[in-house]
Amino acid sequence: MMLAMLGNTVLMALREIRRNTLRSTLTTLGIVIGVGAVIALVTLGQGATDRVTNEISSMGVNMIIVSPGAMRRGGASVTAQPLLMADALAIEREIPVVMAAAPSAQRAQLVIYGSLNWNTVAVGVTDAYFRVRNLGVASGRSFSDAELQAGSTVCVLGATPKKELFGGEDPIGQTLRVGRVACEVIGVTEAKGRSTFGMDQDDYVLMPLVTYQRRIAGSVNLGSIAVSAVSEEATHKAKTQIEALMRERRRITPGKPDDFSVQDMREIVETLATVTNVLTALLGAVAAVSLLVGGIGIMNIMLVSVTERTREIGIRLAIGARGREVLMQFLVEAVVLCMLGGIVGMAVGLGGSYFAAQAMSLPFRVLPEIVAIAFGFSVIVGVLFGFFPALKASRLNPIEALRHE
């Protein structure tokens, strides 16, 4: 009996909505925009989180970066002692859970080939640099042991310098100048493209570390040491042991702060994921405000509808309809309007976020729970904002309603 009555009420609500199609469409527009915005923003935010996580994870979640830092003395910042090749060798030799250590140093340089030039970064590396950073060689080769030890004037180009200086020409075997150093191109690395934050990950020229130190830097200091643990699970243990070893080698007494930093890539991934998730939640909350605005619009239209249909309500009450039945009729109309808006909003949100993700090169990852929450919230808005007009309709005096013109 109840189901039959509810079914009839829904049919009446749909008939009333169809009778005022334009008004109903404009009424649900706020709900459509609200639901669509929530789904689109959360989906794009999740895509951005996935992209950041994937980019950092592609460098190796078991990677640890050791770099020199600055320490405080008497309120002033004092430059800490630099990292040296001996530090990298000690890390690789004395810590069992370390698979490889890749020392490196870098400096901005002007690279010249023929009449073309390009400002990039010259990076001095060892062969371990390619393994630790998951850096593949697209063409040519990486450095041989003899080249690394002798400090040969050879280089491996990133995809960006290769494109800017050689275009479609094969650079292998060509000679270019890095600063004042002429070197032969022996390879080109695989392109990684721009990061989520817009940084070009392919703009560099790699050289043997000894060559860089002798011919460009004029110093044996290192900029950083990239360390690869034997597994992701061993990363935290490796980090702890590296910190202890570096404090020992740099003779830092207990209680004194470190003059170096050891960064775990897994921690960086988790931190960035937390930040992007918080931003996504805030954007979703801001978008959800438009659902409330849409609810207010529905309440206003339902109040207008009650006023327009006062005589109809009076007739229903006069022939025996109870107040709760009238309340249910108008409440169902409001809920049906919001449900229709929610369905259209879901389609708009999913479609819009898909095309936006394609345009921004973000992974398209739909969270079913967010879609369900957005739709459920639209239904709740219909109940909350439709209740007052429905209550007003149910409390009309039949005699006064019948006299209404």
C-alpha cells in the first residue's frame, strides 16, 4: 500500500516537473553545477596526486638523497663542510642495505653547437647515477669505466638539449662545447617530460664526475649523493644508518645538530600526497557550497509552486487527502528535482574531469565513493530544502485554499 502510494506520488512529481520543463531545468541547474564541480575537482585532484606520486616513485621509492646543509653558530648561518667522494664510497662500503651510491655535482652552463646555444645544467656523475635514478639511455651509450676514471671529455645529453641543439639530427659522435670544455656526445637519455610542477626533467648534460670536477668546477666537492637501498622496506633502515655514519665521519658530537640532510623519497611521496589530498578536500568543500546555493533555489521555486497550486492543494484536502500526503507530494517533487540534477551533475562532472585530465596529462581516476557522496548530498539537499515548502503546503486551510485566486 505504501509502495503504491509512493509510486503514485513520484509519478505526480514527474508530471508536474514535465509540465514546467524550463523552470524545472533552471531550478536544478545549481544542483547540476554543485555535483559536477565536486566530482570534477576531486577527480582532478586525485589525478594530480597520482601523477606527483608516480613521478617521484619513478625515480625509485627506495632512493635516499644525501646533501650538505647549513648549521647555526651564534645566531649566524655557517656553511657546512661539503660532501666528498670518500663519503659516497663509505656509504656504499659500510652499509649492507645500500645497493649503490651515486655522487654528483652540477652547475649551470651554456652549451654551444655550431651557431646554436642553450642554457642548461652540466652534471658530473658516475655510472651508478643511471641505475639509482632509473635513467635509461634512448640512443648511444652511457660512460665506460675507462672514461669515468680517466676523466674523458665525453657527455650524455638530456632530451631537451638534444632537441634544441640538434633537432632531428643524430647527435651521437658530434662535438659540442659545455662552457669552455669541448666534449663528444656519446648518448641521449630517455625523455621524462615536464613534472607536475612544470619543471623540465630532461634539461641537462651529463659528464663523468672527474671531468666535471677538473674542467668545470675546479673542485672535488659533491652537490649530493643519491643512494639506492636494496628494497623499499630497507629504506628507513638505510636512512638511519646513513645518518649515523655521516655524523661519525663529520665528527658531530651527540646533541649537536646535523650539518647535512638525508631525505627519504618515500617520505617525500607521502608528504606530497598528504598536501594534495588536503587541497583536493578543500576544493571539494568549496564546490559543495554551490549545492547549498542550489538547494536554496529549489526551496524558493517550491514556495512559488505552493503559492501557484494553492487551489489544487485545497481541492485535495477538501476531498479527503491528509496533510501528510500533501507534504509527501511536495517533498518528493523536491527530492526528484535534486535526484535528476544529481544524475545530470554526475555525467557533467565525470565527462568534464575526463576531458580536463586528458588536456592536463593527468591520470583519470574516478573515486566511486565521492560520486556516491555527491549524489547522496544532492538528495539530502532536496529533503532539507524541500521540507519547509512541503510543510507549508500540508498546513494550508482547505477553505482558505479554495478561495485563493
